[in-house]
Amino acid sequence: MGDDPWSRSLVLVGRAFLTTATATATGTGTGTGTGTGDDARATAEALLTEALAGFRALGDRWGTATALEGLAALSPDPLPLLAEALALFGSLGVAEDVVDLLHRRAAVHEAAGARDAAESDRAHAAETARRAGLRGTPETTDRATV
């Protein structure tokens, strides 16, 4: 990996995902208790926030959306982050990511009791997948993936 600003930001995203994956795999989680899980969550959030700033400074839509996606997974209020990431991925024409994030947002809506919003996102995901020719993937089914 290079030492340019884009590469540094991408490395930060990778480190954040590894931090949360390691915490999950070792059973320390990234939950809201005290201890290592909270440390991992705080570390991942800091890494993603720094990466987001780097990608924004570069004007990189893919990197910005990717960092936002990671932050949304850690946020108690993921909807604004998911909406921005969806808009960016949509502007890039990355159907697979749009479909995935629509299902994630549908799961958030459903957990909040907003069934109509969840169904709307799932229908939009199915239509996006159909138009892009995505078939036989979990994102094209009628269930959310979180």
C-alpha cells in the first residue's frame, strides 16, 4: 500500500474492520458494556472517522461511502449515515452496494417498528437488483442482511 492520502485512508478503513472483526471473533464484541468491546468500538469509530475525513478531503465518493457504511454499523443512529452512503454509492452506479445498504436500512427501520419504510427499502433493493441483473444473491431475496 502506498503512502498517499487515499491509501492511508483505505488502510484506516481496513484497520477499523479488522478491529471489529477481531473483537467479534474473540468474543469481546463491540457492544455497549464496559471493557474490551467498548475499546474496540471506540478504536474502530476513531479509525473510520479519520478515514472519512481523508476521503472527504480527496473528494472520493467510494471511500467516503465505505467509511460511512462502517460508521453506520457502529452508530446508535445509523439512518443518516446510511442515507449518505446510499446516495454516494448510487451516484457511482454500484448496484451491489446500493442493494446491500438498502437491506441494512430496511433492518434498521424494521427494528424501529417502521414496517412501511422497511418494505419500501426492500422493494427498492429488489428493483435495483433486478435492473442490474443481480440474481441469486442474498441481497436479491426478500430478507434483510445486517
